[in-house]
Amino acid sequence: MSSSPLPTLAIVGRPNVGKSTLFNRLIGRRRAIVGDEPGITRDRIYGETEWQGRRLRVVDTGGIIPDENELIPAEIFRQARVALQEAAAVVLVVDGRAELASPDLDLARLLLRSGKPVLLAVNKIDSPKLEAYAEEFHRLGIRNLFPVSAEGGGGVAELLDAVVQTFPKPTETAVEDETEEPAEREVRVAIIGRPNVGKSTLLNKLTGSDRSIVSPVPGTTRDAVDEVMEREGKTYRFIDTAGIRRKGKTRLMAEKLSVVMARKHLEAADVALLVIDATEGVTALDATIGGYAHESGRSVIVVVNKWDLAAASRTDGNRTTDRNLFEQQARHALKFLGYAPIVFVSATTGRGMDKIFPTLETVAAERRKRITTGEMNRFLRTIDFQRASVPASKRVKIRYLTQASIAPPTFILFTDRKVKLHFSYERFLENQIRRAFGFIGTPIWIKNRARE
């Protein structure tokens, strides 16, 4: 797993004090889900910003309640501890309109013992007359206190000025490293699927870390969390998206927002790992989620997880036949993803996980493959379009074909008539292109233009 060369600022605090709002303010975009429901941020979320000519990495942690015994809060506390370990400085956020509480004192003591520079952001101070409320928080023992309004932006500049002052001066070598362009473009991978199919466990196994909270509670992951890693000279950015549910079943505001955020992060990815629960088979919702990836032009790998549990239920021990049968059923349910490779894994035991990275590498390369116009037109002359099951009134004469773009591969078909290409013609042509050139794992887009 790679580590960032940038200094990291960790934002910590109890639930619902405005950490995510401050995080979004600092990085200048809506990266974390924000709302009034306590405990919305559970994993740690990363972003980057620049201040006074210095780039820095910002991490938004889940709300910390020290010594909380419940599973999810305890996991949040553990995630926050990891963020603190890698931080160059820490901002403790408190609610300036609430009474100073003993968990704030406990948390302040914990942070001060860490030996890291600690700054105190007294949030929700939206007007000068409220600044007097901030003085009470000097009792926390943190010298650098800043009244701020994360929502409105007041006081944030002063806070950032102080944060940057705590960072060591960059060396000339470090400055050169920061401005250096990456040797090769990273592959962005979104892990998508229904709640509780094992997405977070898969992420942790792929990256060799406990990056995401893993629990048996469906819908544990709400935000999308990133993990960047290098493997055999290639860089991968994994995004573990929130479990997608039908909107009618997402009652909590955070869950509704997580559906929107998950689709947004899918749009930013190159490849989607569509995770299926082998013990439940391919459901209608799995197909809906796969449809999101297909329609948005993402490349797709279908990851059948928990295969060890499904295979263990067989009495004859014939796993090969079982796998072939499952793949047939999956292909039938996911007809539109006929181009997507299927891998069978157990994210918990690690079985089959060695197949994911080689498949990712292949699919990422196929997504960016370009065929020259000369090759395409030599290919076109070999095709017998009379074999395409297209009504006579919908037939067109194809003059030539060219690849207009990559990611996804997009082809422009020049024809003798300005008509919408019949779906049978399009499917026939796509199948022929795949037979000749591959394009494993990626959708192919075909556009028709009339040329007199």
C-alpha cells in the first residue's frame, strides 16, 4: 500500500459536531455526506487541498466516543486511531453551541498525549456575538483555539494558516516530488453491490489493510472510501461505495444520500467490481446495479463472493459443475454484461483473490485500446452483414467505421442514410468487433452518422 508524500491533517471529534462540513469546506467539494443524523461518517475519507502554496492531505474521521462498547462506534474509534497515527497535525472539532461534555475532555486528553500538534475548532460560531461561547472551550487545554463556521466559512482561513505553520518546511527534493507527474495513470476501481455482499471485506483483502469497517450489519458503509495502492509498478485507487438499495427502502437520510454518492463515485471510476453474494445468487437488484455501471460506460468485472459458503453446501463435492451452472445463471440474469469476466472468490478466506488483479490489469488495458481506422476498415470488408437479422427497411449501407475515442471504446459508423441504427445491427456489429479485437470487460458504444 502506498503512502502519501503530503502532510496529513486529521479532523476528529464527537459525532455530529460538523467534521464533515469542515472537511468539505477545506477540500472545496462535497466529498463526504453531510446531514443532521449523528454518526453519518463511519470510515475515514480522504481529500487534498492547497493553502499558502502548500498541498496537504485531509482526512475526515468518524465521530469518536472513547471507550464506546458498541460494535460500530468501536470500529469508528479504531479507524480514527489509524488516521491519527498518520497525521502531521490534528484538528479537534467541537460544537460551540453545545455544553462542554466529558467526552470532549477525554478526547482532548487523548489527542494531547499523542504528541501531535493539536488545534481546536469551535464550530457553529456563525456571528461575532457568538464568539464568547468559544472561550469556555479553553478548559480543554488546547492552546490554539479558533472559532469557526464550517457552514459559512468564517474563521477557516485563520485555522488553515495555523495548520500550515505546524508542518515542517518542505525540502527542495520534496517539492520536486510533489510536482512530478505520475509515470502512469492510476486505475480507478469502484467496488459496487448490494449491502452486505462483502464489499468492504473485499477491499481490505485487496489492499492488505483494515481500511474499511467490516461488520455483519447491512449498510455499514455509507460514504465512499478510497485506498490507493501500488502493485507490480501499477497504481490502483479502490473506492468502496455504500451498498445500493432501492430508494423506497432507504428511510434514513444518510442511506438515501449514500445511493446518490455511490452512483457519483461509479461515474468517476474506470472499472467496477460488481460484487454478488454466491449464497443468494444474482438478484434483480444486482442486475439493476450492474446496469448503472454498464449505462455509464464503466468496464465491469463480476466478482462472485462467498463462493466457499456456496460450494460447501454441495453434497457431491463437484465444485466445477456448480461453478459452470452458477456462471450460466449469472450470464442469463446479466445479459447486458456478456462482455464482463466473472471471478469466483472468498474475500474472507482469500481463496480466488489472486485472479482479481490480473483480470483488472487486462480489463483496464482493453478499455483504453485503440484500433486504427485502416484496421477497422479492413475488418469491415470481411463482415457479411446479410447475416444480421435486421428488417429490410432498417438496413443501411456502411461506408466506413472509425474508433472515435477510448474508455469506453466508441466507434463512429458512417452510413448512406440518416436513421437510427437498428438494435440487431448494432448488436451484430458489436459481436463482430469483439470477435476480432477483444475489448474484454468494457462496453462498446457505436454511433451512426449519415454520409451522402
